[in-house]
Amino acid sequence: MTDLIEIAVNDLSGEDIAQFLQDHIDDMRAMSPPESKHALDLEGLRQPDITFWSIYSAGTLVGCGALKELTAGHGEIKSMRTGAAARGRGVGSAMLQHILSEARARGYARLSLETGSMAFFQPAHRLYARHGFEFCEPFADYKEDPNSLFMTLVL
């Protein structure tokens, strides 16, 4: 993505990120039944074990992602989203590479994620697979769910 300007830690206090995340929650509610929705809202993301980043291009918020520490050696990707206008421009890949770099710098041995199993999520499945993630069993507090897929990467 040639016009990528900045990936920066976001303190989740701005109106732009609040709306961006609300759009994410709305999409997840539309795609997944309530018992299968694992997307975190603003308060859920404001936890000491979560670092949240935003991507801005030409001053416009185009994507976000978060890294949650599950254990000293295991992290979880949360809240990966690319805005509709920026899809297909490498935003998701840039955020994922940033999160992978941070996970390695923290010394994690494994990075995992939960995503939806529906067709809507297939671009995400392909993105994660391109970066070496493989499907796995539920991890942490997740349970087997036909609406969820779980992926992991040994770092």
C-alpha cells in the first residue's frame, strides 16, 4: 500500500475510532448469532492486556487491529478490520505484519485468532493463511462453535 502513512497505538478516545469499531460490531452482529460474536467493543478493548493500533492513510482511518496477551508466550489477534473504502489495498496485510512483528518482539511462541466461518470472512481466512496461520482447535476460553474458525501460527 503506497499511501500508508502511519500505524500507531490508539488510545480509543477519538470519535473516528469509536465509529469505526461500531461499524465492526454492527458487521459482526449482522453476520454472527449473538452467542458466536466475539468482537470486543471499546470498553472490551480498553484492557491492560490489549494493545490497539490504527492505520491512517492520508489522514483517514482505514484499518485497525489489536494484540491481546493470553499468556507470556501466547497472543491473540483481536479487532482486525479494514474500512470498506480501503479493502484490497494491503491495509489488512500491513496491520497483520505489524502485529506479527510486535508478537515476536514480545517473545510470544504462538499467535492465535478467532474469526467467523461464514463466506463474509473468507478474505480474512485467505489473509491469515498467506501469512502462515493454520486452522486449529479452540484456544483460551473459546468453545467449539460452527460459526467460528480458529487459526494459529507458531512464531
